[in-house]
Amino acid sequence: MLDFKNPPKRIITHPGQFHADELLGIALIKTMIKQLGPDDHQLVVERHSVITSEMINNKEILLIDVGGQYDENLLNLDHHQDRLLPAACSLANTLIIRSLVHYKERIKESRYNSEYKDLHDNLEITISALMELEAILFDYVSKVDTGIIVENQGSATINSMMRNWNSVYTFETALEAAEASVIWPYLDTSIKTIYDRKEFRKFMIELSTTVVSINKKKVFKGWRDVVKNETKYLLCPNNWNENHWTLLVKDSKETKIPITKNPQHKQIFCHNSQFLAVYETKEGALAHLKTMGEIK
């Protein structure tokens, strides 16, 4: 496990061309140690072509994408020796999540009072954000790295960005860029999504088994992950005109909003893909949903 009170002093990876998996894994570890470790902690990142047994067995050294071993207790995070393991970024993220869960449980068991509640709750949010980070970024990077997904070489992805960085950046510059332009923005988005989901649950009204509504004027990220499987539609205030109402579909591949000219429905816009429609009034949208058989 990673002890944030006494984190490793060195991170070692391989030399030569850097890849998305180890670069993002190192960037995430550095970011989390900066946030949760001692203020005066000095962490050095090194690249070695030869990995010794002393390095492998030294708990003050974190090995990532090298060493031929996966052992969280020794902080050895290599996946090349086992084709069933995910790539280095996912191994690093898993290590951090498990370490934070362990840390959170220790806090709860030892002195869980008002002094520690904020820390406990913040760790809860951080763990959820890291799980979100895995789902929206690291899982894809890992599957490309391990060959599960064959990526189009011409597509604009995180892996293609890393190939470009190899030609213009040193490893050190690329690592700083990964922290600033990848890890932090993704974590920030993940945390906002988590808070949005919590707020959405608070204001959500179930109009039927297939329709939910919310009266708060706000774009809620991640609402589709909150509603039930049976839900098809979200009815909410329009973001550009406070008097209008928007109907959104949960899954645009499975559900389409019918275009209607019925004056009772007061539908003033429907997207060509029929995943979104705007109504002059909430009553008009509800009348359309009733005609569709989605509400009574």
C-alpha cells in the first residue's frame, strides 16, 4: 500500500520512448502525493534500463512499467509479465484507491469525530473521482496499451497525443504537461460530476417509470448514471430561455423524441438526431409525453 504520510522517495520507470500508461500513472501518483503527502516531501522520478533486486525490494522506491512484477506492498507496478493485468496507469490508480480506502477506514475506526469528518468525506469524494477517472480515461488507455482495443492511428486520442509529445517534449516536460493538462482537468471534471450527481438526486422527481424531471435550471453532468435503468427521458428547464423546457433522452441509440406539430404540445425545436427537444411550456412537454404514453 501507499503510505501518504511516508510516501516513496523515488519513482523509477524505463528510458526511451514514453507511453501514455506510465506517464499518466506517474503523473497521478505525483499529484496525489503532492495533495496528501508531507509538504516538504521530495519525490524524484528516474529512468533506468537495468532494474536491480535492490530496487525491486526497496519500499522507498516505486517501480512503474518496469521490474517484471506486480506487488502493491512493494510498490512494484509492472504489467508486462502478465497479459491479464491492465496497463501501468490503471495499476497506479488501483494502488492509490486501495490505499485511500485503507486510510479512510483507519480514520473511521480510530478517531471518527467532527475533527476527522471533513477528511473522511474528502477522501470519499477523492476515491469516487479516481474511480470516475478510471472509467473515462485510464481504462481506454490501458486497453489500447495491452492490445484489447486497436486504435486508429490517425485519430485524436490521448495515445496519439503521447506519440506527438515524444517528438517535441523531453520526458520531464511531458510529465509536467500530463499533470497540468490531463490529470488535473480530468480529476476536476470527475469531482464536478460526482457533486452534480448528488445534487441531481436531491432535486429529481419521478413522473413515471420512464420519465424523470427536475425543476432546477442547471446542466447536470452524469445524470444518466443516477436514474434507473427503465428511465428514458429527463424533463428540465431550458438553459437559454427560462420559460422554455427541454426534453432529453437517456440513450440516443435506443430512444428518439417524436417531432410533433400538435399545438397542445408547443414543441418549438427538435434536434435532427431526436435526442433533444425544446417546448414553449412545461405543460406542453407533459402533454407530448402523455401522448407518447410515457406518463399518465
